[in-house]
Amino acid sequence: MPKVSSVIVPYAAYLRVYEPLAAFPEPERGYWARYARRTDLPSYQDELRRSLADLLPTPPVPVPVHESADAFVTEADGVVCVCPWRTRLRGWQALAELAGDFPDPVLDALLPPVVRRQAAKDYERWLERNPDARPWIRTSTWQVPINWFVLVSDEEREYDKGGGGAGADAPVLRYRTPMVQARRRVARGLRALKEVMDEGPLIDGLVDVGRWLEEFHPRSLVELDYGGLVHALPAGDLEDDHSAADVAEGIEALRHGDGDSAGAAYGRLVERWRSVRDRRSAN
């Protein structure tokens, strides 16, 4: 495998679902049960290193040839839960979204058209055999979608300032919440939003993420992880980041017809993420 730098800072945030072992049919359940007992479980940086290594050859390999057999593992209320990487599926989905992010000349320079066409054909054939497939992980570059913050509360916020490095000592900012709470917040948020607007990107995004959550076991754990975005925010701003609280305050204000307070909460969000948007434009 080509050597990849140990300093990997893709500015991406992640929304993950960890399902209990009981959610998986055999023999997959047995495999994950054995996997969870490993002492050398990989991190999200390990997944990134493997993905970036595939982009180094000429031509690049935009989607792994084989599906990943790895997962993230955690424990919730004494129950072992796993979040399969499904890197190949996510690679296909990300590739399909690239066309909207780059003009054709840039896209062709990143990934030749023949490579993209072949990947698209492979995905179509795979979907015919796996029509119900869905990823356990959603990724967002250069931002945390507002609808993700609806799923969590400020009390569930976990912050570790780390040692300032890009690897294991990097800062960590994440939220973890039971699936039942996440679904309840989606429903409550949608009711509040639909009382003041008929449609919009926030409602559409919340409906989409709500449908995605319904695909998983009710005893799952939902995690919102800032991932590499911790390196796009100054340390002081990161420590003071309580975006989930601002979103919750804004939705509560809408429920009570307080447009001014809702606008103020949204303004804090916009100002907080302005530096990240500016950095994206600079790139």
C-alpha cells in the first residue's frame, strides 16, 4: 500500500449509528461479536488513511474493490454496539454527489470520466442485488448540517481539548444520544418548523435524516462527531461551541412564536461557522 502521511485533516463531520449486535442476522452477528473483542480496533483516522491511499495510484481508485470488514465499536448501557464502515457503499454515494460540488474541468482532473463511469456502472449493478442497502455513517464536509444538531442536546456534548495534534491527541467534540431520543427530537422539531413554514431545506433535511434513523434498531446509539472539523475551528471557538443548544433554543422559540429569539439563535450559528465557510472558500 502506498505510504500516506500520518497527518490527515479532511474537514469532515460524521453522523453515525451504532446498532446492538442483536440487530444483525447471523453469521454477521457472530462476526461483529468476535470483532468487538479485538484489542486493536481502528479509529476514524485509520479509515481515512486507507481511503486516501486509494487515491494515490494512477488512475485513482475512487471506490474500494471490496467492502470494508471494519466497524467502530462502543458500549451503551452494557450492550455492545457496532457501526460498520461500509466504505465501498459510502464511496459510491459520495462519488454520485461530486458532480454538484465541482465544475467539470476540476472534476475531470480529480477523477477521469472513464473512472467515474465505471464506478457508476458498478454501483448500479450492486444496487440491483442490494436494493435496501443503507450506510451506518453520514459525512458532511466543511460543516455540520443544522438538522444534525436537532438530534442531540447540549447535555450530551463531550469535549476533549486534546494535545493539539492531528492524530490521537487532537481535540474531540461529539454528542451521543439514544436512538429513541433522536427520533423524538426529529418529530418535535418537524412539528415546530411546519407550524411556521411550509417547506425549506431545514425541513427537507430533517425529514431525510428522520427516515434514515427509522432504518435502524430502536436501541441503537446516535453519534454526531465533529471529526476533522475540530481543525477548522480555533481552539477557543471550539471549546465555546454549543451549536446544539442554539438550535434547540431556536426551535423552542419557534414553538412559542418568538421569531426574534429564533433569529438571534440562528445568527449565533451563522457567526460561529463563518470562519469555516471562509476557510473553505480559500481552498
